[in-house]
Amino acid sequence: MNTYAIGDIQGCRIELELLLKESGYLQSEDHLWFVGDLINRGPDNAGVLDLLMQLPNVTCVLGNHDLHFLAVAMGSQTEKRGDTLSDLLTSKRLDTYIDYLRGLPLIHYDQERDIAMVHAGLPPNLHTYRCLELAGEVEQVLKTGGVEEFLSAMYGNEPAQWSEQLTGMDRLRLITNYFTRLRFCKEDGEIELLHKTDVAPPGYSPWFSFPRPDQTRILFGHWAALEGKVDTDFAVALDTGCVWGRHLTALRLEDDKTFSVPSEGNRS
């Protein structure tokens, strides 16, 4: 039995199916992990979700695009330029897609291997176990009647610094930003969300450049500009820009072998 961790799909079902064949994935035996941003910007969002819901032994975490879809689908936000969500929004299975995504976690943690999978990253000032607790606060809201209020309030870049005294939507927004939007921060966890390239703004560095209070290996996506390259041993970047015309990548956890297939074309 093998476990394959796969980068941001963003609605690129053709490439996903090709990657599963390329990697030697066996549906009857193997496990699949997905780092979030399952949908949006690509051509076949419904096809991706249909496939993931159909396959056995699939583990996914939520990305910012997945949360954005929930906000649009539940009437808390309007579509943005570049969104390709119409196949989901007009589908007879819309409620099924909404329910599926609302049930996904922000972080998946394999305690035996001490591996965490998250869409964007884990702030360097918070232990993995504390991150799991905080993620659980958002996950609980997504499953309750207060989800529309949260989805309306989750947009924004403030607050930028964690405090245990944070409450309400400010607290939930920062937790969500940490795990689904984080790229650059300071060692104390202060985040900067405006820069999306691999060049750090003054005073900030990539979140994985700082020492952590744990030994957890962290698998993440979200940051296509890195092209799968990081300068540390504990973090693994899996977003290799499939929707931008580059590649879709998988990592086999048992031997750290990577597999990739080229994109069918730039969709964004």
C-alpha cells in the first residue's frame, strides 16, 4: 500500500487522471492525499469532485479556492474575475458538492509518520498540535448554521498577528488565513498576504524558513511560484502550477519519489 500526496488540481481532471496512471496508483490498495484547491480556475471542477468522492481512501484538506466556492455557492460572496465555478453552481449535484467540501478539514495529521498536510502552511510560532486545535474551530463552524456568516467575514488580511485573546470572526479569519493563504510571515507568526511571488517583502520570509517548535514534516500547496522547490528539509511544496500551464505533481510518501505530468494548457 502506498500513499500519494498530490498538489493543487484546480479543476484539471484530465491531468489528475494522467498522474494517477503515471504514478502507478492502485485504486484497490493505495491512498491519495490532496493539499487543497481542488477546484476553480480549471475546466472541470465537477469532474474532479466527482472523481474524488468516488475513489476509496481519499483524504483532502480545504484550500482558499475551495472555501471561496462555498462562499459563492451559499450566497455569502459573488464570483470573482477568473473564477470557473459555473459547472458546479449549475449542477444538479450542487448540494452534494457543498456538503462534501464543508466536511473537509483544514489540516490532516498523520501522527504515526508525524506528517501534516495543509493547503498553505503552518505558522512557525504555533506547534502542530495547537494548529490542529485552531483548525478545528473553523471546521466546526463550517458544519454549523453559522457557516454563512463566517464565509462572508473570512475575506480580508487582518488581523495579521496571532493572539490567544482574539475572538469571533477576527479569530476565525486569521486561523483560516494561516492555513489557506500563508506565504510570508515573521518568526512570531505575523503574516503578509499581498505578495504571491517567491520574492519576500521587506521584513518577511517564507513561513518554512523559520525553526519550528516541533519536528513535523509539512506537505503544502498554494504557492505555485516556488515550482516545488524549498530550501528546508521539513517542508514539501507540491503546487507546481498545473492550472498555469506547468505540471501536476504527486509525492509517494513511502520513498519520496515524485511523479508529474504536464498541463494540458494555461487555464488562468
